[in-house]
Amino acid sequence: MRDTLVRPETASDIDAVRNVNVEAFREHPISRQTEHLIVDALRTAGALDVSLVADAEGRILGHIALSKAGVGDSDSGWYLLGPVAVLPDSQAQGIGSALVETGLAELRARGAAGCVLVGDPDFYGRFGFTTFPGLAHEGVPDQYVLALAFSDDKPSGHIRAHEAFAVEPEPDAGRV
């Protein structure tokens, strides 16, 4: 990883964060090109609880968003990780991992119960994410519904994300 600093997003990063999410998911085979819209909607709603950027000498290379989520009968303590994005020319350099590790450290510092996500089990497994019996997200195969519990409380039931995750794609499919 280059000399990259993972730090909280500032107001001056918003356009770059949008661009990172657009570019990172532009060619992704299962993206609806809504990641930038989700982040914008979370921010507008005041629901972007943790927003970190990977900054290399003033150039934003990556971004991670974490927002509160309901899990089963619990409406508190759980966070949803996503999206996490890295510019295509900066991928496979440890930037995404640094963003995830820093984001998880922030959640632990806040006393979170844990973190849930929908994603690649091979990538997220290295951080301790795994499947849990009974943990589900509507429309997503169980093997991609992952969680990391920070205590003995195991997540079970449906994940309820902020309504920002229901945003529809823009007519021009994510072009800025």
C-alpha cells in the first residue's frame, strides 16, 4: 500500500468519495451502480455513521461506509458495512483491507455488538466475518450474508438496512 492514510471523511472529500464509488463499481458484475447513491442518501439522512477515506497525498483512493442496522429482533448495536470501494488502479494494494480494518476498529471503540454485510466470503473472511445460521438478507443467498460479532451475542434473523439501500439506479447508470 502506498503512503496512504485512512481517515474520517471531510466535507471537501464528498465529490471524490462519489467518484471512487462510481469508478470502483462501474464494471462490477453484480452492481446496480447505486453505491454512490447509497452513500449520498446515507449522508443526507444523517445515517452515515462511519465514513472513512483512504488518502494518498490528497488523492482519495478508497472509501468505506458503515451505518446502523437492525438484526433480527435487535434494533441497536449492529452496523452494516458497505459499500467499500477502491479506485480500479489502486485495487489489490491493501487499501480495501486497511479501510475495513480501520472501520471495524472504530465500531469496536464505539462498543458495537458487531457488523453485518453482504459480500464475498473469501475477502471478508480474512477479517473474521462468517455466515451464521438464521442470519438473512432479503434476496441474497445465505453464503454472502456475513457477520462479525464483537461479543458472544450471535446475529440471527433478517438484516434491516437503512432505507438508503433501496435507492434506484440513475437513468445514466452511475455516470457522474
